[in-house]
Amino acid sequence: MDRYGPRRTFTFAAVWWSLFTSLTALAGNFAALFGVRLLLGIGESPAATTSAKVVGRWFPRHERALATGIWDSGSRVGGVIALPIVTALIAWLGWRWTFAVIGVLGLVWAFGWWRAYRDPQEHPRISEEELAYLREGGARFEGDDAGEANAIRWRDLFRYRTIWAMMLGFFCLNMVVYFFLTFFPTYLVEEREFSLLKLGLFGALPGLVAIAAEWLGGWLADRRISAGDSVTRVRKTFISGGFLVSTVIGVAVWVPQAWMALALLSIAYAGSTFAAANIWSLPADVAPADRYVASIGGIQNFASNFAGIVSPIMIGVLVDATSSFTVPLMVIAGVALLGAFTYAVILKRVEPIGVPARAEA
């Protein structure tokens, strides 16, 4: 992403994942299905880092969090929209043709991205005044950074405390998020005795609340930075605060009524996305130069996706061992508390990291 830029990389990635989405329709056994979906995941991986890179280039520092919250919420919006659409397509065409249709839609999007996207310095309709506004506001322009910042080797990024704090903190966030992506419907059905009808009616509520919370977290952060608060104070406060709100996931298992549990789980999910808008703003905040923004985003996202492996396994093992969701949700609440500590204490200043000679301990 950093080497070839957002336009080419995102187009290539979208074409890749669209083709392998369509090829899922041809899978005739588990091995073929597994292989196609694995290749699909490889193609999807540049999406978040590309978006972080684009926001870093197109938005000044005091507008970055809301823009980040909007793009990051896209996966949740897509999940809400896709459920009825995909269900209808399967009923009409069958599951194989449904994958083919979704893949074609992805190719259409890739073509639109290739036609529409340009970096600020290359966009035909941007004015010199807007370019000056972006540059003065801290937008990361290609080629603007020079000297020692550009001398940092990729592997030297791991010498910085900031990078390790971002990795650990994002891992903690995804421990919370992946409960909602995997076991949340099972929890409602098995622990709270939701019927499929109730699950369909109320199961999307936490996701909808989470979308609003992410936008709110981004908007409020931008307002505070515009008002003169330091980026360090705003990012650390909003991220740690969101994590602390997410710890109510451990309270949800103790309340007697299902509606109370659903409300607390919605609040917990909202806390995680409130933090996420600022977490995904960090790569552009701390990169020593524009050419490292996507690399740092990829590093923290790599660490966070270990939680996507650990969280479902941990929950499944503990539910099997205890016949209850109480212990796993208490563990997730503890991890959320660790996340708050990570961003409040382990992460120091939110500013471009230095050259290797000034690496942090």
C-alpha cells in the first residue's frame, strides 16, 4: 500500500477479493471452499490500511477521526444491509449464484474506485486553497516528508513503544468485537432464550448502536482537537474511555432480564467502536512519514486479528467447560480493562515517532 499507493492497491485488492468471492460458487468440497475463502481473505487485507492511508492524505488532523469512524463503520453497515439482501438472493437464485452476484458487484466497485480516486495533489478539481488547508492541518502528503524520517527501515518500526502499544491495544479491542461477530447470536438464543423471530428483530440492535457510537466518537474527537486540545490527550481519553465502557460486557451476564442484557451488550459494543474511530486514526498520527502510514496500520491490524483467532476459541472452550457464557464474558471484560490501561499508560505521546537513533525503550 505504501509502495504503490491507494488507487492501484485498492483496485487490485477489490478485483482479487471479488474474483475469489465469485469462485466460491464453484467449490465442490470443503478443501476447495477453504482454499477459496483463504485467498479471499488475503485480498481483503489491504482494505483497512488503504482506508487509513486515504484518510491521512485527504483529511487534516482535526477532521481525521470522524472520517475514520465513517469508513470503519462500513463493515457494520454492510453486515446490516447484507443480511436481508443476501437472504433474498439465496431464496431466489440459490447460494452459488449469490456468491457470483456479490463478486460482480465487487468488480463494479473496483472499476468505480479506479475511475474516481486521486490523491489530493493529483485531483483535477481541488483548489490551491484546499491543498494549503490540508497541508497546514497536518494531512500526510506523498513526498512532503524527507530526511531522517524517511530513513527508517520497515523493521525498525518495531523498536518503538508506540507501535507495541498500538498492537496490544488493538488486540484487546478485537477480543470484544469478535464476540459480537461470532457468539453473540448463540448467546441470545441459548442463554437468553431468544426465538429466531426475536433474534431477527433485536439481534441487529447492538450493531446499529455501534455504528452511531463510532461516528459520535469521531465527531467529538475532531471537535476537541479543533478546539485546541492536544491530539495525545484526545486520542488517549477517547480510546481508554471507550474501553472502560466496553467492560460492561461482564455485567450483562448477571442481570436477570433479557432486555437488560441486550442493552448492556449494545453499550459494550458501542464503547468498542467509540474507541475504534480514534484507534484507526493513530497510524496517520504517529507515522514518521506518509510512506509508513499503511505499514503501521497493517502492523496493528495484524496484531488485532490474532484476537479474531483467540476470542472464538476461548469462548467456545470456556462455554463447553462451564456450560455458561459467564466466565468468557468476564474474561473479555478483563481484556477490555487491559486495553484501557494500554492506551492510557503504555502509549505515551501521540506524535510522529522518531528515527532509530531516538527509538524509545
